[in-house]
Amino acid sequence: MSGDFETIVRSVSVYVFILVAIRITGKKQLSQLNTFDIVLILLISNSVQNAMVGADTSYWAG
């Protein structure tokens, strides 16, 4: 049960971080993303996903 709780807490913390980042940058800034920015966001999301569900679930491993 502890592993499930950690996954939920990590997912919620990432979700809150994304919400805060969008609020800080603003919606107009978000619509002006170029291809490099989108690829960078996808790379970051992949590493966060590995940190949440991979074998080593520490923040530093992600």
C-alpha cells in the first residue's frame, strides 16, 4: 500500500507543479510554444514517469 501512496503523492505533486507553471507563464505564452519546447516537455514527462513507476522511484533517479 505504501508504494501506491507514493505514486499518488508524486503524481499529484507533478500535477500541481504543472498547474503552477502554467499560471506563472500565462496561457498566451503557452500557445506560443515551438517544436523544441514541446519535445522538451515530452522528454521531461518521460523522465518523471520513470521516476514514478520505475524500479528506482527516488526523485534523483528520475
